[in-house]
Amino acid sequence: MPELPDLIVYKQYSDATSLHQRIKTVDVDDDTVLRDLSVPHFRETLTGRNFESSERYGKNLLVELEDGPWVRFHFGMTGRLLYYKNNGEFPRFTRILIRFSNGYELAYTCIRKLGRISLTKSVEQFIKYEGLGPDALQLNLSDFKDLLSVRRGSLKTTLMNQKIIAGLGNVYVDEILFQARLDPSVKCKALDDKKLGDLFKTMREVLKTASDNQADPNKFPKNYLTKHRSEGEPCHRCSGLIEKRIISQRPTYVCPKC
Ligand SMILES: [Zn+2]
């Protein structure tokens, strides 16, 4: 599932390919990904305009239209963007297809259709409307401590909650807690000031390492959990075996030893 580091990569990709290109036509192949938005309104709003700039917030990519609103892309479990030269075919699972006047196309693909596309007047309005917490990389240490120290839930549940901190999901929360050597089922309130500080530092390190490596688990350091997310795999940090647990209905991978 695309999480904060993936979104950094998606933003770089979208900036490098799709900014400042005139949008010629928009095809909506499946309108289930459009939120609070009709197909005609979406097409009319984009057609004839350029994408001017973009911002990432949490797991969302927001792209500003010239003299218009922002298009928000959320990628659900399986969403992607693909930019390519029009050759009469389009990628499998394309839900939205944006054709530029330079002959290239941008496809929003989503196998499981859990992604969402909407329009918003501004990034601030979008954050408010969705009730999102601060972005995990914009948050400072003191706000992080304030947010977590009052939560009753487990570390895993709390860190995954977009209304508390935006950007982390199942995979990166497991990695952060593995690197911080913290049990995902431990309650936030049980962490003292030093442990909260260490967790904050580890969160930033993991997100930076992941995005520096194009969010590709195969390029992650050897001692990272992400590429060994399966039960019974040897832990690359100790002699333990990776265990699967279900925490807040999500598969959670831990090394019980470390
Ligand atoms: Zn271990």
C-alpha cells in the first residue's frame, strides 16, 4: 500500500513528467475512484488546463491546476501513476486516463479500486475536510510527544491513524517499531519521554532511508524488516524468527526476540 515514502517517489515522478503540459482530454474508465465528484465536472475542470505545482501530504498527492482547484490523488492499496507515449494502448487497470497535448498520457491505475480522486480548493481545505493529523515528516519532536503521550491505544493502532499522524500505514509502522525495538501492542501511554524521543528519531530515519531508496524494499538496508514480511523468516538482526500477529485487524510482523 502506498505510504509516505512511496508518495515522495510518486510526487517526484509526477513532477518530472506531467507538470506544465496542456491537458487535452480526460477519460474516466471507472468512476468509483472519484469522490464527491461527477465525471463531467471532473473532465471539464481538467481539460484545457496545465498541472502547475504539486504537494504531498500524508499518503496524498495534490496537484494544482492552472487557475483552478487542486486534484487530490490517493492510491488506496494498489494505485499507481504511469506516464508514457500514446501508442493506442493503455496500462491494465487504468481507471483515469489524462491525455496531454504533447502526445503523452498519464494513467491512474488501481487494481483494487480503493484509491480516491477528488478536487479541493486548497491543500489546507483538504486537510481540514479530511480531518488529517500533521504529516509525519512535518511534525516536530515536541508535537509528536504531545500527540502520542495522551493516546490510550497501542503504538501500532495510533501510528496508523491518519487523523493523529498522516502518512504511515501498516508496512512502515511495523518497520519503524522493529527498528525502534518496540512491541506494536504496547500502549502509547506506557512510553516515557526518552522512548518517545527515540521513536520519533527512528520514524524520521526510516522514512528518510526508504524515500532515499525510492521506497523499494529490495534496496533497503539488510537489517530492515520490510523485505522479510513473512512468518518464520529469520530475523536479520538476531537469531529469532519473524512472527505474524493481528493488531487492529492488520497483519503485523515482529521479531519477538528483538
Ligand atoms: Zn530479531
